Amino acid sequence: MRIGLILFPNLTQLDLTGPAEVFYRIPGAEVFLLWKSLDPVSSDRGMSILPNMRFADCDALDLICVPGGPGQVELMSDEETLDFLKRIAPTCKLITSVCPGSLVLAAAGLLEGYRATSHWSSIDQLELLGAIPVADRVVKDRNRVTGAGVTSGIDFAISVVSDLLGEEVAKEIQLQMEYDPEPPFASGSPRSASEELVMNVKRKIAPFIERRREATAAAARRLKHL
């Protein structure tokens, strides 16, 4: 099984490393961190991560995954990345994303008419790109599988393993990772957090969400002209 995850500047590292940790544990799997070059790529918090395959050297994959993070905004108009996604998608059994990586898939025209999810702060933007927003932690529609925000990437990846290789393999990987979350507070989702907390967070991230929305709207205009 050949699995590729897009590695790009200013991504949220857990969007990438959460599912990657699961995928690395699949028996016999090859996992590629894909970017334009093999130079180190810095996450949004300054962690450097090394790609191990260039777009130009990737011919076919069984699964492609696009993580999210602030750098996703620039990726929405990055023709080299979008062209790679369009080229590699027909070779893939599964086309997937975590967080607003789904907006990048949609910007490449790969989610039109598909149910999909994203981080709660940006899920509504999927509709601008022809996708059908669904506020679930993991959303599956035919061969598209999308995970919601950041930590959901682990749930998403374990769910994918279960679908591809069966429940027992998925359970073994979950146990190996001791993935048994018990969060200290019931505030990890707008559904569980207090209204006041949700509004406070929305106010703090509003300028960035507006910048993301502008990038999404620009991508929607480009799609209409294709």
C-alpha cells in the first residue's frame, strides 16, 4: 500500500503526523511525505519536517491525504500542488484530508458533489466549492474520506485502516498507540463547549478565518472558469 501525505509550509503538524503515525503502522505500507522539493518544511509552530518524495517523482498512490493548517490558504492557489492532486487522484483508491485540507481538495475540483467535513471554524466554506458540508468527525462519501479538526486525523486514519484491512488490524494499531482519549475538559467541540467559550475563540480567530474565506472564494471563482 502506497500512502502519500502532502507536506507544505505552515501546516499544522498534528494534521500530518497524527494520521501518518497510524499509516506507518500498517503492515507493509509505504508512507510518503510529498512536496515540491526534498528541502525541510517548517510547520506553523516551527517544527521542521523532511519530505521523502517530490511531486514530480510520484506516479501512483493508493491513498492521498491533504492535511490543514494556516499554510492551506496559500495552497488554495498553488497551481503546482493543485495540478499534482488532479494528476494523482485518478490513481488513488482513497482521496482524503484532515482539517481544512478538504478545502484544498475542493479547490482542485475533487470534492464537487461529495459530502465532506473540515475544522468547525471553516466547514461552511466547503459549500462555496461545491462540496456538501457535514459536521461529523469523520465523513465518508464513496472514495472520499475527510476528517474534521486536527486531532480527528487519528480517528480518520484508524477508520480508514478498518475499512481497508479490517477491524482487527485497526484495533491493534489503536492499542499499540494507546489511543484512548480522555480529555480533561468537555470543550473540544462547539457542541460540547460553552457558548461563551465558542464565541471567545471565534473572535480571536476571526481575522484568519476571513482570510481563509477570501482564498476559498477566489478558488471558487477559478473553478467556475475551468
